Amino acid sequence: MTHTLPINSRLITLLRDLHLPAFRESYEELAKTAEKESLSYPKYLLALTERESEQRQQRKIQRLLRESRLPLEKTFRSFDLKRIPVPVQCIVNNLLDGSFVDRKENILAFGNPGSGKTHLLCAIGQELIQHGRPVYFTTCSLLVQDLLIGKRNLKLARVLKRLAKYQAVVIDDIGYVQQNREEMEVLFTFLAERYERGSVMLTSNLPFSKWEQIFKDPMTTAAAIDRLVHHSIILELVDIPSYRLEQAKKKGGKPERRKEGKVTLL
């Protein structure tokens, strides 16, 4: 016993210095198991290493979820895939392995308010994070504000660099709130910088034919659409009744109102 305590104390100190918390917490428990089951030293070490790896992966996922700013309630568990067309269901199932991110492809979801666009892309985003891929969620309005502040402070490059670390950026409600020309210029700058370097996942109630309302200029509109569509997968959620309206009818109340800045969205 006199020899065991200094060894354990020294081992705990070293494991803490090496940032191996699962080793530190589990080595005694697994040592007893290994002794009872007559496991070899390599098998004991493998069991410890696997536990450390699993816990490290879980900590990474939790960190990525916090940093993503995704609404964590919007998962596939809470999404009724049967509400969307069968062809779209098939496309979504093929997206879940995340290979579209490796190909730097964009996901463009179009549909009426309440069709499930945001929920669907957020659920895909959370699946990407479960595979260790960094994802960032923002509304179009907030993204434009961040970019514009960066530009005015001569730090736009820094903002773009921060966003570049995410393999996928989810932009919600592009075109929902009308922006002025300067704001749309920074949005175009972001899309141009992102082109073939990282995936963009966006939702919009406006078809491409009305995107001139967003970018204010025919050439800028065409250039933005061209960059987004070149490597893209389009999800059309058309002719789908509003989920919020359906829920309100079931409750016998009025549809919820979503608020973004000074604009009230139904």
C-alpha cells in the first residue's frame, strides 16, 4: 500500500498534464476488470484509449453544438418527414452522410412560410455536427449586420475568416427582410468568398426569379445565383401547408408570430 499511493498520485498528475481525463477517471475501474477477466496489457490499454476517444468525441460534439448557434430543438426527431414530397425525402437521406460538404456543395431550400425549410436544414446541420463537422447557423439579417459592422470597422476580412472555419453555414430567410444596397453588397461578398471553398445552406421564400429584390441589381443577382447554383442541391418544399398554422388549428388558437428585429413575421 505504501508504494501504491505515490504511484497513483504520480499517475493522476501525469494524466492531468497530458489532458487525458477519461484515463484518469477510468484506469482503476478498468484495471480491476482487466484483472478479473485476465485481459492482456494491450487489451487493457485499448479499452482505456477507446473510452478516452469516445469521451473526447462527445465533448467535441457538445462544443460544436454550442458554437453552431443552431436551434437545438429542430432535429429529425421532431420533424415529420412525411410532410415533404417523397423525392425530397430521398435527397435528404442521401445528404446525411455529409459528403456534400466534402464536395463544397450548397443546399438551397425553397418553399412557403411554415413549410419546414428551416427545421429541415437545422436538422441536417445537427447531423453534420454529430459527424464532427463544424456548422454555423444565422439568419440572413444577422449575417448581413455582422458583415456590415466588419466592413465599417475595416475588419471584414477577419469576419470572413472566422466564418470560413465552418464547413457549412446555414443562412435562414434570405430575402425575407429587405436590405439596402450596401447590405446586399456585403452579402454578395460573403457568397463570392464562400464559392467552392465551403458549403452554404440557405432557406428562402423567394424563387430565383424574384431575387433581384434582394440584390437590387440584375448583374449582381445573376452572379450570386450563378455561384450558389453551380454546385448545389435544391430542395423544393412547395404546396406544403404551414406547420405552424396546422398546430395553431389543433390548439384552437392563432398562429404563432416570429419576431426578427423590428419586423414581425407570420
